[in-house]
Amino acid sequence: MVDVKKLMGHVFDVVGALYAVHTELGPGLNEYCYQEGFALELERCGIPFEREKSFHPSYRGTPMQALFRLDFLFKGDIVVECKSVSELNATMRAQLFNYMRLLQMPCGVIVNFFPKSAQLERYFFDAGTKEILTVTGAPLRHL
């Protein structure tokens, strides 16, 4: 079973950097502006990351031609998807959940920079049960 409490601490510095970017740039800009600011903040803080990490999913062990691109990958196991929209929706969350599942990543964060206050949602993937968990450890969705 995934240790949500331990993983919450693991994403602490990433979440701090997201809030710092929103505080500096303010609400309502486009997604790419926030992504660039976020990359600059991560570099400033010395947090290792990969931006626009590409990967091919596999079918029964065979790599497919399909290509997915994450906004950010941190510490090798935290997926971050950046948005700048009036409201996060189920499709946007499903995108994050699928990336977490396909890559077997235990942590995922979706951030919406558009509102006056940045909106962050943290999720965890339990590879054993194939469930997405909330910050309380409660199952949200079985994949």
C-alpha cells in the first residue's frame, strides 16, 4: 500500500514552487507563461525536473507509436500538469491519472493558475491496487 503521508512531504517543495510562481505572476495568464516561470523557479531553488517529458505507452509490453508529453516530471516520480482555465474538470484530472498509471508514478499534482488563488490538487497512485488516492488516503478511482 502506498504511504500517502510520506509522499505528501515528498511533494512539499514542488507545491511551494507552484505557489511562488502564482504569487509572482498573478492570475489569468496563459499556461505556457506559468510553465516557463515554474521552470525558472525550480532552477532557482535547485529542484531537479524534466520539462515536457515525452513517453510512449506500451501494449502488453510492446511500445506503441502513440506519444504523450508530461508538463513536468520531478525527482523521477512526481507528475505535474499545469493549467490556466476557469475551472478544472474531470477530463483534466483523467489526463493526470492516466500519466500516473501509465508511468507507475506514485505522485501527481494538477495546478490551475487562472484563479485569484492558485488551485492545487494532489493525488497518489497505488500500483498494487491500481487506485488513485486523495491526500487523506481514500480511494478516488480504480484504474
